[in-house]
Amino acid sequence: MKVGVVGAGLVGATAAYALTLRGSCSDLVLTDKDEPRAQAEAQDIAHAAPVSHGTRVTSGPLEALSGSAVVIVAAGANQQPGESRLDLTGRNAAIFRDLIPGVAAQAPGAVLLIATNPVDALTDLATRLAPEHAVLGSGTVLDSARFRHLIARRAGVDPTHVHGYVLGEHGDSEVLAWSTVTVAGLPVEDFMAARGLPWTPEIRAEIETGTRDAAAHIIGGKRATYYGIGASLARIAERILGDRRAVLTVSAPTPEFGVSLSLPRIVGSGGIEGTVMPRLTPEEQQALEASAGVLRQASEGLEN
Amino acid sequence: MKVGVVGAGLVGATAAYALTLRGSCSDLVLTDKDEPRAQAEAQDIAHAAPVSHGTRVTSGPLEALSGSAVVIVAAGANQQPGESRLDLTGRNAAIFRDLIPGVAAQAPGAVLLIATNPVDALTDLATRLAPEHAVLGSGTVLDSARFRHLIARRAGVDPTHVHGYVLGEHGDSEVLAWSTVTVAGLPVEDFMAARGLPWTPEIRAEIETGTRDAAAHIIGGKRATYYGIGASLARIAERILGDRRAVLTVSAPTPEFGVSLSLPRIVGSGGIEGTVMPRLTPEEQQALEASAGVLRQASEGLEN
Amino acid sequence: MKVGVVGAGLVGATAAYALTLRGSCSDLVLTDKDEPRAQAEAQDIAHAAPVSHGTRVTSGPLEALSGSAVVIVAAGANQQPGESRLDLTGRNAAIFRDLIPGVAAQAPGAVLLIATNPVDALTDLATRLAPEHAVLGSGTVLDSARFRHLIARRAGVDPTHVHGYVLGEHGDSEVLAWSTVTVAGLPVEDFMAARGLPWTPEIRAEIETGTRDAAAHIIGGKRATYYGIGASLARIAERILGDRRAVLTVSAPTPEFGVSLSLPRIVGSGGIEGTVMPRLTPEEQQALEASAGVLRQASEGLEN
Amino acid sequence: MKVGVVGAGLVGATAAYALTLRGSCSDLVLTDKDEPRAQAEAQDIAHAAPVSHGTRVTSGPLEALSGSAVVIVAAGANQQPGESRLDLTGRNAAIFRDLIPGVAAQAPGAVLLIATNPVDALTDLATRLAPEHAVLGSGTVLDSARFRHLIARRAGVDPTHVHGYVLGEHGDSEVLAWSTVTVAGLPVEDFMAARGLPWTPEIRAEIETGTRDAAAHIIGGKRATYYGIGASLARIAERILGDRRAVLTVSAPTPEFGVSLSLPRIVGSGGIEGTVMPRLTPEEQQALEASAGVLRQASEGLEN
Ligand SMILES: NC(=O)c1ccc[n+]([C@@H]2O[C@H](COP(=O)([O-])OP(=O)(O)OC[C@H]3O[C@@H](n4cnc5c(N)ncnc54)[C@H](O)[C@@H]3O)[C@@H](O)[C@H]2O)c1
Ligand SMILES: NC(=O)c1ccc[n+]([C@@H]2O[C@H](COP(=O)([O-])OP(=O)(O)OC[C@H]3O[C@@H](n4cnc5c(N)ncnc54)[C@H](O)[C@@H]3O)[C@@H](O)[C@H]2O)c1
Ligand SMILES: NC(=O)c1ccc[n+]([C@@H]2O[C@H](COP(=O)([O-])OP(=O)(O)OC[C@H]3O[C@@H](n4cnc5c(N)ncnc54)[C@H](O)[C@@H]3O)[C@@H](O)[C@H]2O)c1
Ligand SMILES: NC(=O)c1ccc[n+]([C@@H]2O[C@H](COP(=O)([O-])OP(=O)(O)OC[C@H]3O[C@@H](n4cnc5c(N)ncnc54)[C@H](O)[C@@H]3O)[C@@H](O)[C@H]2O)c1
């Protein structure tokens, strides 16, 4: 079970590290146009393997991707303080036009897992650039994790007990689908009441802001975000490698919205194997359509 | 099961991330004199918890360490390109004199796991500064991992199949105890012969250099090393938390050498529970004594 | 981290095996009045440790429980084909009166995790016999797993995607709380609709019967049930050992119902740390009260 | 990732349970000529999945094996008290002649992992009956685990710290290769000396007897052995599924000995990918040849 990582920057390397620590694959190869960096990252990660599960971690040129079951694409520029994800579109689209056909040629049969931002537009683009491949974007898997983390903190439980989806764009227009939130299986307001914990519009607003601004806040404090996304990418890759048919809010072209965006989707060895549309409130539905609108506009000019 | 991390820089944060990805503890708190950094790191790591095992990750002042079973100390300056680990002694000893008594006071009963360099001298110092605590240094756990990784690559096996110890200083004088090396249980030369693989003095020399220069090489390519050490710290902490009585080359004051250095030691909930001295060749034994000499000299002036 | 198992029969040994395979503890001791059986089970399980996570598995007399953080009690008679769980009450209560005070004396500070049937009545009894100990029963953790398994099969997803509680008695009067069921976070009927899967009263009835009759059905085919309960006990024990504060439907004395029964409860190192009562439909609430009534009646004559 | 199990008796079901508890595969199917038993075992195991990693566990006819990456074969009679493994030869060979061609037809491309005894002779036979398949036997993986467990107990360490091979027959003539034994990387006698522990010919003899008689002893106390072998089978299957290229003492036809027996072999997705012959003492070498002689004799009459 081999995983390839294209773009051994903070995000790509952290995803590779997460896969190594969890023993999710037997072989892992990092590739980057900055070869010394890819080599140094691969070495540092390889030193984690003897005290983990023995994954063989190497670096190499694009050809080294051959035989990968999953290729994670995290190459490209990332947000600078003050920039939004959409500001990256042009630069990263150019990189993708250059890069993806080669990746596709070297790794036939691999599922391509896109992380580069803006992830929805680039998933769309990668789908067109690699028409024979299953392609999906990390989408709002990370945003859903952030949302759950903040709810869990309020509820005083560990975050695996919280369920709830963030849908639409991985970005400012994303939809926090409160109607899907449960804590330990109870509607969030019931859980809070049962535990005698406060639950007010202010707290909800604070969680909304916290979710939406998490990246900006972390970038403010440490210049980049990579731990959360690294773990999210590892999780998605594991579900593909193990053919788990797990439900994750990954991004993919969605005909009814005319663009790539995140909905809960069944993920297995073939990539996306179905979509499970939750029943949203009218407000949520409207917000989702608005988010799709933002994405459609952002995608203009990316028509391959 | 709570773990504290003091110094939420690259090493401390990466160790916390590794613990979160593996679900090694239920609670994790990061503390740093740079509070916004600790907060941003804790947030980024916390976003990995919902897609991992639900660890509750927070940041806070020193008081937040209360209740920790293990405290990892990674605060301090790290090597710049061209610097050796010992160059850091004065600066980091000053930080320890300031910091360790407070850590000890806030986390009575915790095992202190030291990562800051030069790790042997600082383990020595921390032992004196926290006389009621079990203290150990990450020592050559990382170097042993690097050594095994390089042998594994030559042997064509996964690195968990390689055994072998690096002893003495975590630094230039460390001893690669070739006499302890086995691959899949066979002496390394037998394994290579059985697989028809080359095994020459040149290859051994290359592995020696590769092990000793790994940090410098990685620092050259990516400015700092943190993945290997983060996983090593997580592994040591797990062995303490789970009372595993595992054998690891951690650093601790060693009366027969008059200084702290690494030997294979049994690690459990009480910290170090014994030492298992392998039979070395005369050359290895001599090199170990020389390494102890280097360390004794470096420790001068650190007498608390 | 030591776990004790009292009663090394099919259930006790299987729980010990599950803990060993998952590496949930460092030490495991089995005790049984049939000493050769405990010894043979411990040996067979111990042979799994070298190919798992190295747990030390031994057998011994009651004194060997000393130092355990959790003691699983699975001693006693089990159901014969045609018997209900309540038929075991008298025999197993007598065993408990004999056994529990000794267990409590040997393992001060341990959380007692009761598996012996009828588990609710015996949890009640054990609570009185070990007044200084935290005591909980495996309750409907297993029944909830069975319920989820059957729903997952219909939904075509893996069973970790299904949430839903079985409450009340671990036995015929248990309440399948359909109002708490979600699949991938969607109400079960929404999920089935989204996937184009049938969902009818007949299917629900089939799942109800399947859950309630699972034990009888398995006993018919293989004489006893132990895999599901073994994994459930391991899961509960792990949550206690790791202080996870996880929500599980374990059994404990419940003042508002005047008897021990299962509700979703927060489980951590101190045993039960709270209860999270879901909002039930009036029918479910009534069924829960009826179940409590059955249990109160069954407990009569067990007043220590 | 699907695993099939043929023969849902104690051994087959326990292996399936181990795979489920560790989440080693996404799908697991049990098949047995006793269909109600296969169904009951699959159900009981399936109830472990919701509290583990969500494996989908089912039962079915031979056709249900389709799509398996590994098929574990544990169908057949097992030893009764007083019987040796070789006494089972005729009965189980007949079952194999009947069964294996059908298994091979239903699961093209699967690696066949044989557990039925006498495992060496039946691995030989299965290799001939399924000439297109990679076939290997569990061999002395279990015996090596037993050997390590007994040494670990004497050494006071956890058994993952002990290395050492049992070679040749899975049976009375097996060779305990003491020359390959290390504890925490030290030759066993050095480790014992370093820890001040006794190490005498009597202790070695006791460990030899304990290893060789483990099965008989366990069968005496609980009628059958299945936990150790179940975990061993799970481990081997995991190494195949994950293409780990791990070294395990599995059984396979070995031209230089003219029969199937166990040597340390590299196990990956293609089954056995190489053999690593340790340097044995002359006595060990001779004992290995004697063991091969026993096996050759036992194989007579099995020439398909
Ligand atoms: N999807 C998410 O949730 C999420 C979260 C965080 C970051 N990101 C995105 O991930 C991307 C990477 O971020 P980062 O922090 O790792 O950045 P980084 O600058 O650390 O790394 C980017 C790497 O890509 C490499 N690269 C650039 N062009 C390349 C090419 N043509 N071929 C090969 N490699 C090339 C660079 O050399 C560099 O090593 C950014 O677009 C960022 O916005 C996404
Ligand atoms: N033991 C090993 O094998 C190993 C390997 C790599 C690095 N290291 C060492 O680990 C240390 C940390 O390296 P890094 O890369 O994380 O450095 P870093 O600069 O990224 O982080 C160091 C952190 O320590 C904090 N800090 C400094 N003084 C403090 C104080 N008094 N109280 C609290 N926090 C304080 C800083 O604010 C900073 O966040 C260095 O000494 C480095 O040499 C050890
Ligand atoms: N809670 C659940 O969900 C659940 C599920 C299955 C079984 N069970 C119950 O678990 C219990 C055990 O079932 P089993 O299948 O393992 O039965 P078993 O007959 O295989 O084992 C019972 C063991 O208890 C031992 N024992 C009896 N009295 C003892 C004493 N005084 N001290 C020490 N040991 C004693 C016996 O020697 C025997 O080894 C039964 O009561 C059964 O109904 C509970
Ligand atoms: N390799 C080892 O280290 C090791 C260890 C223990 C047991 N074993 C062997 O494993 C085998 C199984 O032992 P067990 O304890 O599970 O026995 P068991 O009697 O519990 O189970 C054997 C199963 O095989 C089934 N079976 C028989 N013929 C069949 C056929 N033609 N098609 C399908 N299924 C068939 C039976 O119905 C039964 O369910 C025995 O040969 C035993 O000696 C091997």
C-alpha cells in the first residue's frame, strides 16, 4: 500500500507524518520541485518509522509516484496573513495545469486527493486534467473537525462524541449545518440541557466565528496551519486505502450545484461512491446555494 | 491520562501532535512563554483530535500542567545551521534554572521527559532542579531510530525489523554499537549475506556518517528537525503512561560514568526502572568512555 | 495499567483476549475457582501478546488482583438454551455474595465492571457488596452494538457510522430508542431515503427482533455468546483506563428508577461521571419505566 | 480489503475476531459446511465491530469468498487429548482435496493462508491443489510466540522485546533455535546476567518443554487452543494485506528440504517474497534436517 505526496511543504509533509505515525501504509514517497526539501522532509519523517509501524518513507521525482494507491496533492502557494483562499486561485491553477497531467501519467489507477487551496476550484480543475482518475478534495473535512472541536469543548466531552457537518465551500461562505449536530447522539441543545450547561445564541455565534476564523487565527499565531489538515488528509487516505466506505465531507464536482463543493460523501477505494444529502433547514439550504454561487464565480476563468 | 508540554515550539508541538494522532492520552496541555504561539499550536493540534482519538488539547500557563502524568520539556533555543548541540548549553541551562522548579511545583508526581538540547547536560541539570521527580532525557532514542532506518534501507526491510543501539551522548561523540545490530534477528552481516546484498566497510561508514550527520543534514534542508524527535518523545511518553517497562536508550545520570548519558534502560510508570548494559567490543567500550568524557567536560559550570 | 478478570470462562477470557489484541493494558491477570482453566486460558491468551502489543498475561488466586485499575467480573453460570437471563439470578447472586467482598478487599481503588447475568441486578448487588468501589455493569453496551450492527447492514455502511441507544434492562424488556438513531449523522429515515433504500415498519420490526433475540439466536448456533460482549467489556475498560469520559450505555443504580439499569453515561477513570438522559418519545419513556419495573421485581430478594 | 475464512470453528472464528478487533480489513466473510455455526459466529463477531473499527462481518457459501485478498483456511478436525497433529493427516487431507479447488476457483488472486493441522503437510497439499495461488501455512509463527513468551517471563520484560525463531515442523520435531534468541537486542544470557537473573540449563530445558507442550497443556485445561493461533493468523494476514514485507516463520514448500516447513520468510502482498536463513549451530542444523525428515515421511501418501 503506497501513498504518494506531491508538494512536500508544511501540509504535504505533515500528512505524510500522520500516515507514518498511524502506520496507514507500507510505503510513502514525497516529491517536490524543491528536491532538497523533499529529501529533508522524507528523512525527518523516516526517523519516526522505527518507533511507529515501519513505513518506508522516501523522496524522489514524479516517476517515484508509480504504484501509489492514493496521491495527495499539496503543492502550491499558501495563504499569507490577510489573504483569502480564493486569492491563491490563479497561481495554484497554473501549477496544477503543469503538474497534474504528469502526476496522472505516473500514477495510473491512483485516487487523487487534493489539498491545495482553493481546494474546491482546484478539485474541479484536477478532475478535468486527470479525466481517467478518481479525484476528490479534502473539502470541509477539516472545517467539520474544527466545528466539532469547538462544540466538544463547550459540551465537556471528547470531540469524537460530536457529530455535525460543515458543507459547501472550504472557505468563507461555508455552511455550518447546525441542524445536523448531535453530541453523544443527542441534539446539541438536549445534551447541553441534560448536562446543565449553557447554550445560547451567543455561544453558537462564538462557535461559528471560531470555526470560520480558525485558519486565520492560527496563521496569525504560527504563520500556517498544517496539523489539522495533515490529520484530515491522513484520515481520508486511510478510508480510501482500506476501502472503508466512510462518510466524509469531501469536495467533488456536483452537477446540481454546477461546481465542486463538499457534501457528506461515501469514500472507499474507488474514491467517492455516493453522496448522502442531509435534510437542511431552508436557511441552511439557501446558504449552501449561496456558497455554490461563490464557488461558481471563483471558478470562472479556470475552464481548463 | 494527561500529558503536559513545556515549550510549544516545533519539537514540543510535534510531540503533542504525535500523541494526539496515536491517542496516547486523554488530555494534553501546551504551555510556552510565547502564549499566542502555544494557543495557536494547541488549536491546530486540537483539529486533529476529532479525526483521531478525541484527545482534549488545550494551552495555558504553567499552572495548567497540574495533574500531568508526564511533562515533556522542549523549551529553549535550538541549533542554527553551523551550531553544535553543545553550543546551546549556557542559554538553555539558564532557561532551565528558571523554568524547572516551577514545572516541578505545578506537576508533582509527573515524570519529566527532557528534549531540550544539549539533552544530556540538561537532563543532569533537571534532575538536580527537580529532586523529587523522576527525570529522563530523550537521549539517543532518536539516534537509534536514525541508525535503524539507514540499516533497514540497505537491508530492504521495514525499520521495525532492525535492532541496534546508539549509546552515550546525543551528539557528535555518540557510539554506534554495531555489535548490537540485528536485522530480523540475524547479525546484520548474516542477513545481508542471506539476501545477497552488499555489506562493506564503505557501506558501514556511510551509515555511520548518515546517522551522525542526520540532524545537520535535515537542518540544512528544512531549518530544523522535529518529526523524528516528536515521534520518539511520543513513544517514550507512551511507555511511561502505559507502564510498559520497555527498553529504550534514554538519558539519565549514570554514576559509573559520572554524568547523564544514554544506555538501554527499562522505562515504565516510574520513569527509569533499570539499565541493561549490552556487552560491547573493547573499541565500543572505549568510545563510550570517551563520549562520557566529552559530556563531563560539557557539564562543567552547570553544577546548578 | 493492570486489569483483573474474575471468572475466566468464555466471557472473561474473551474480554482478556480483546484487551491483549488491542494492547489496552500492560498487565492482565485471570482468576477463576477452576484454577487449571484460568491457567490454560491465560497461557493461550499470552501467546497472542508477542504478536500484539506485549501485554503480560498471567493467572493466579484472588490476591493476584492487587494493583488492578479495573476488575472485570464475569464469574458465574450462563444461560442454557431456553433460559432467560433472569433465571440465573439466584445462583449468581450467591456467587457474588461469596466473591465480591474478597475482590473488593484485594483490589482497593479498582473500578468493578460487572458482566455476569442478570447484569443489572448483579450490578446493584455488587454496589452494595463493595460500597467503597466504583461499580458499573456492561448493561446495554452490547445491545446497542447489536442494534447498530443491524441498522448498518440495512444502510450499507460500516457500523461505526450508526448511532443509537438501547436503554433499560439488558434483557427482554430493553428499550430500542429509535428516536435516538442516526446514520452518518442523519435521522435513519432520511439516510435511507437519501440512499434510495427501503425503510418500512417491517424492516424496523425485523431489526427489533434481531436485536432482542441476538443472544438466543447465537446460543442456538454456538451454545454461548462471547465475542460481542468481550469486545464491549474491553471497550468499557479502555475508556476507564484512559479516563476518556466516553458516553456508553452502562448499568448502575439509578435513584429515579429505584434500580440499576442502563442509560447513556459518561465513563472515565472514576467509573461513571454523569448521565446524559436523551429526550425520548412518550412510548419510549413508558417502555423504559416498564423495563425498570421488571428489574425492580427481579431484584426483590436480592437485598443483600 | 476483504478477508475470507473457511472453517468457522474455534480457530477460524477466533482469527476473524482478532481481525475485527484490530480493524485489519473492511470486510470479512466466514464460510463453513456447518452453515448455522458460521452464521452464529459471524453474528457474534459482528457485534464487536461497532465497538471496534467497523468491519463488516458476514457468513455465506463458498461463493461469498469472491474478492478476498486473503483466505484463511482453518477447516477440518482438530486434535483430541492424546492425539498428535500428524494423526489428523488423512482426515484433513481428504477435506482439503474436496475443499481447496473450490476455494481457489471462488477467490482468484487471493493468498491462501493455511491453519489446519498438520499445517506443513497441508500447506504442501494446498500448494498443489491451487497451483495458481500464493499459498503459505501459519507454521511456527505460533510456536515462536510461545517460545518468546516463556523467555520474556523469565526476563521480566514484555514479550515484544524478545526475538527468536522456532523452525521446521509445527509439531513435536520443531527446532527451538536458541542461537537466534535476543532479549532487548542482547543475547539472552547477557540480558539475564545484566539483570542479575538466573539462567541455567534447567531453565532452558523448562522453556523448551513449555514451548513444545504448550498446545497439549492448553488442550488439557480447556480442550482446544485458539487465542494464540487466532492472533498469529491475524498478524500474518495483516502483513499480507498491508504488503509489509515482514519476516515471519511461515511454512511453504522448501526445495532444499523437499517438503513444506517453516523458516523466517519475508511476507508481503504476494505471499512469501523470500527466505532469510539464519546461521544455525551444527546441532540446530541437524535438528532442522531431522524435522524435515519427519515431515517428508508424514507427507508420503499425500502426493495429491
Ligand atoms: N485544504 C485545506 O484544508 C488546506 C489547509 C491548509 C493549507 N492548504 C493549502 O495547502 C497548500 C500547501 O500549503 P503549505 O503550507 O504546505 O505550503 P508550503 O509553501 O509549505 O508548501 C508548498 C510546497 O509545494 C511545492 N511546490 C510548488 N509548486 C510545485 C510544483 N509545481 N511541483 C511540485 N511541488 C511544488 C513547494 O516547493 C512547497 O514545498 C496551500 O495551497 C495551502 O493553502 C489547504
Ligand atoms: N533531543 C533531541 O533529540 C532534539 C531534537 C531536536 C531538537 N531538540 C531541541 O529541542 C529544543 C526545542 O527546539 P524547537 O525546534 O522546538 O525550537 P523552537 O524555537 O521552535 O521552540 C522553542 C520554544 O521554547 C519556548 N521557550 C523558550 N524559553 C521558554 C521558557 N522559559 N518557558 C517556556 N517556553 C520557552 C519558545 O517560546 C519556543 O516556542 C531545542 O533545544 C532543540 O535543540 C532536541
Ligand atoms: N453482560 C452481558 O452482556 C453478557 C453476555 C454474555 C454472557 N454474560 C454472562 O457472563 C457470565 C459468564 O458467562 P460464560 O459464558 O463466560 O460462562 P462460563 O461458564 O464459560 O464461565 C464462567 C466462569 O465462572 C467461573 N466461576 C464460577 N463461580 C466462580 C467463583 N465463585 N469464583 C471464581 N470463578 C467462578 C467458572 O469456573 C467459569 O470458569 C454468565 O453469567 C453469562 O450469562 C453476560
Ligand atoms: N496451525 C496451528 O498452529 C493450529 C493451532 C490450533 C489449531 N489448528 C488446527 O485448526 C483446525 C481447526 O481447529 P478448530 O479448533 O477450529 O476445530 P473446530 O472443530 O472448532 O472447527 C473446524 C471447523 O471446520 C469445519 N469444516 C470441516 N470440514 C469442512 C469443509 N469441508 N468445509 C468447510 N468447513 C469444514 C467444521 O464444520 C468446523 O466448524 C484443526 O485442524 C486444528 O488442528 C492449527
